[in-house]
Amino acid sequence: MDQLRRYSAPRSNGHVVARHEDLDRLYGLLDDLKIRLGGPRLLRESQGSPGFPSRGVYFFFEAGEHRADGRTPRVVRVGTHAISMGSKTTLWNRLSQHRGTLSGSLARGGNHRGSIFRLHVGAALLQRRPVEFLSARGSWGIGNNADRSTKQVEYELERAVSDYIGVVPYLWVPVDDEPGKASDRGRIERNCIALLSNARKLAIDPASPEWLGRHAARAAIRESGLWNVNHVYESDDPNALSTLAAYIQQVEPMRA
């Protein structure tokens, strides 16, 4: 309870000051989560081992992306899953879709049509390295399915996306509530994105000049500094951080 009270302090007057405080509060919670989990994981090294929660919220970071202090890793994406009523998607299902394939004829590739994160990263790579991935330009992001010949054309770009995403460190917090728009998972995701986003706001903890997302096809990504599109133009409810804090406190700390 002491931890929850610490991160439930009232906000100061002034929107910018209050947002600074709420961001500090969020990153303090993530520091606590990191300790409890024994550190972040890399997607390319993750297998969804036994004990991994069925439902939760994840936070992605990237090498070279820091807060304004130059030390604290900056969140670059917040996500969850199974928001629609009746959805059966698990947290690991979603993370593995982002990670891509490990074996098979198109090993180390993936399916950007099944992962919006892969779609956005690939589109940014197309913009940054257009000659290298020219063959995929005509089909990337088009349609919900692709035949084998299209997948072959897109394979090199899918591999580049997997290489990029594979070294993304991430944290997760178990939130095992029922799917639905009113779920705590959806509320935490929505409000963390809105808080972290710099879109149409005074920039706090902006993306580095080298961040790949600056080449994203979607303005929402370029403006927000996040690999998110939904909720980046919304206002956050700081009370959602208390909900996040309560779930983090339920995570059993890793034993040395």
C-alpha cells in the first residue's frame, strides 16, 4: 500500500507540470515492475514460457531512446490484446505476432498483416531505405492476406522488421480481466498512450533524431514519439496510473 500511496499523490496545478509529474509517476511504476520481473526481456529471446500470464499490458523500449535525462529508457509503444468482447487472444499470441517467425521456409520473417507494429516498422524502413526494399513497396500493407509469391517479395523487409523488433526490450504486467472495452487492460493501455504521447502537446521526453519512427507513414507516430496510432491525440486520466500500480503490486518479485 505504501507503493500505491506514493504513486497516487495529487497533481500540481498547471497542465504541463501535472503531465511531468504523471510521467515521472508512470516511469517510477515501470522501474518497480522491472525489479519485480528481474529486468526486461528481448522479444527474439522470448518463447512464452510456462507461467507467462494469459492477459496483460506490455511496454516496449528501444536502444538509444531515453527520457530527457539521457539515462531512463523511454517507452516507445504500449499495447494489449483481447479488447473485443469474446476475444481469445493471449498476451503471448500478440507478442509472438510482433516478434515474427523463428523457423520454416520464411524463418526470421513474419506477417505484418497480423501485427500492426510490424506494419508500422516496415513502412518506416521503406521510407528510410527505399532502394533496399523497393520490391516490397507495391504490396506492403495491402490486403489482409498474401499469397506465397507476395510473401517471397516481402521476405527481406519482413526479416529486417524482425531484426529491428527482436532486440526491443519489453516489460509486461499481468492484468487478467475479461475482454471488453471497459477492461482494465484497455483502460491502462489507452491512458498510458495518451500520457506518453507528444502529439499536439508540448514535447516531453521527445524521440531522438535517429528514431526510426520519425520515418513512419502515419503522422500519429511521428508526432507522438510512439509506435501507436490509437489514443495518441486523447487526454489521459491520471487515475488509471493507480489501477496500473495496483496490478504491479500483485507481481511476485523474482528471487535471486
